[in-house]
Amino acid sequence: MDVVFQRHDGPGAKAITYELVEVYGQVYAGPPYAGDPFFSPSSFRDRLEAAFDTEGFETVTAHMDGRIIGYVHGATLPADKPWWVSLGDRRPADLVGLADAGRIFWLRELMVLPGLQNRGLGRQIHDTVIAGRSETVTALTCIIDNQPAHDAYLRWGYEIMGRIRHADDSPLYDAMFLTSGR
């Protein structure tokens, strides 16, 4: 599989919003997400567009034959992000200080088109983005019912801090962090 990776800052990602939302729509088209307003492409687009101007925002896209087949996007984790703060003392103490110093990368979304999943592409995209980041820790939230992603993150060395909700209408997530592999 000939894959080309490309980094995009906020303005660069904004220019390809349509393509990013298209990939999201394909990834979240089936059960159990289909029909859930939280997972609609328009809700995702709103969340994505709100992220473009956040500190340290970046998207890494994976391209094959000229089209985006997967991507990750994230930003520097704000120390006052509600899901992060809601974890309270379940966060390792050293991570609280790192968040205060802007040293945690928040991996917001990682996705690969359904027909190309389970081939290691998600891991390649993941490793590409964190290898280019200055933060020393990566944090993410993973839907507890998304067993393939959940299992992958644990295999990649992530540790679970606790369960959170991003919003009243969001599913339950495990908040996770990775300090190894840097």
C-alpha cells in the first residue's frame, strides 16, 4: 500500500474540511453510530471547525491514489478542558503539571476508511503525528464500546485514567494517556 502522509496546520486543514468530513461520514456511517445526532457529519464538522484555531492544532492525513484514506487531528491539551478537569485526582500528578505547561498533545480523532482498517494504517498515522509533536505525552478519549480502537490503544501502550463524557449527549469514553515511545 503506497501511502503518503501530509501535515496540515489550522488554515491548511480548513482548506480540506469537506474531505475530512467526508471521511468521517464514511467511518461513522454504520452501527452503532448511524442515526445518533452526536455522530452526524454536521456535528463533527462543528467540532472540527471549532478546533482549527486552538493552540497547536494539527492534522496528519494519509493519502492513497490522491485521496484521503485516513487522518488524525489534535491540538495541545488546554489545562482547563472540561473532560480533563473532570478526571480530578484520577490524573497522574505529573500529567497535571505537564498539562499546565502545555506539554500534552490531545489526539482528538483518528480514523481510517472502513475498507482499509486492520492493516496498520491507523498506527502509522498515529505514530506520524506524535513523532512530529513537541509535547511529551499524548492524551485521548476513546468510546468504551469501540472495542477495536480501545484494544489498539491499549496495545500501543496507552493507560486508562478514567471515564468521562464530552457532553450530555456524548457516549461514555475512557480517557487515556501515552508516555512511552518518545
